[in-house]
Amino acid sequence: MTDRPTTRAEKTRRTRQRMLDAATRLFVARGWSATTVGDIAGAAGVGVQTVYFTFGSKRALVKELLDTAIAGDTDPVATLDRPWARAVLAEPDPAAQLARQAAGARRILGRTAEVLEVVRGAVGADEELAGLWRTYEEQRHTVQLRFAEALAAKAAAGAGAEARAEAGAAGPAGAGGLRDGHDAASAADVAFAVLGPETYGLLVTGRGWPPARWERWAADGLVRQLLP
């Protein structure tokens, strides 16, 4: 008797995940508009009303799908509170911090690139999905800004007069000891672009780069762009 609630909860979780997995396959294969709730229900082996009861709408389903893929689990933990993000912020070496950022982006984009492309491709036809995309980009930039603030503080702490003079040939150090006049805001913009799904999709999905190569390229590019 005491095991029944756990068993029921696990069954519910598995059914929910089955619907999410079915939706992912169909959205990637057919696109947002061509995939109906009925299609998702059929692929998941559940009734249409089960999909509506669980998620409320197709748009709510894709939001949960995206949130779960970004996080890698269903735990209600904000990105900046996750272990990998805390490790980025705690990393004392600026170059190593950027390498950690690239590694984190690689793991997330490996899970989300196809779903993100589905959402991005549908923003012109669906205002709610356009809002979802804007929210995703705002959240991603917020994370990069927090990382950039930490990076600028570390670069400033380690940038003595001799180090700045040696870096002169590569470009003048800017606010916070970053390169070429960058401050935390513009450094966040650079990371936002380099570590975005567009570059990952272009090089990994489009050109066939191994994800590890993209990660090395991204980390190297960030170091060259941001550190003196």
C-alpha cells in the first residue's frame, strides 16, 4: 500500500516524458505548424485530452520542452544556481572561466539546438512563440551578463601595470581589465553571440563540426576577444 503513490507518480512522470519525447521528434521532423496535439498524442500512445490535461496547450508543451531541455532535468533550479554555473562564477582564472562557459553552452546546446531551431523558425507565424523566443534570449543574456561581471572583476584583480603593458600589442585593456574597451555589458554581448544556438547550428549541425571542436573554438574566440 505504501508503494502505490510512488508507483503512480512514476507512471505519471514517464507518461509526461513520453509526450515530451514524442513532441520533440515530431516538431523536429515536421515543424511547429504541421504538428498537431493529436499527432503528439498518437505518437506518445495517449489520448488527446491527456496532452491537454497535462500541458494545457501546444504552446505550453513546447515551453516545458524547452525549459526541460535547457536544464537537463525537471528540477525547479535556476540556471545561475546550478552546479556548472556556480563553478563558472567560482573559477578564479579568467581564461578558465571562459572555457567553463563554452563547456556549459556545449552541453545545453547539445540538448536544445533542434528544439530551439523549431521555436526560432516559428516566431514569424506565432506571436506567443515569438514571445517565448524573446524570453529565452533575455534569460540567456542575463546569465551571460552575470558571467561577464564576474569575468571583469577577475580580470581587473589580475591586471597590474606590467600585465597591461605586455597586452598593449594585442589591444588596450578596457574597463575591468578586459580587452579593447569592453565592459561587462559588451562582454556579455560577445559571449551571447559566440555561445548562441546560431553559431552552434551553423558549425555543428550545418558544417558537421564535432561539438568538442565547437567548444574549443568558442572558448578560444572568447579569450581572444575579451582578455588582454
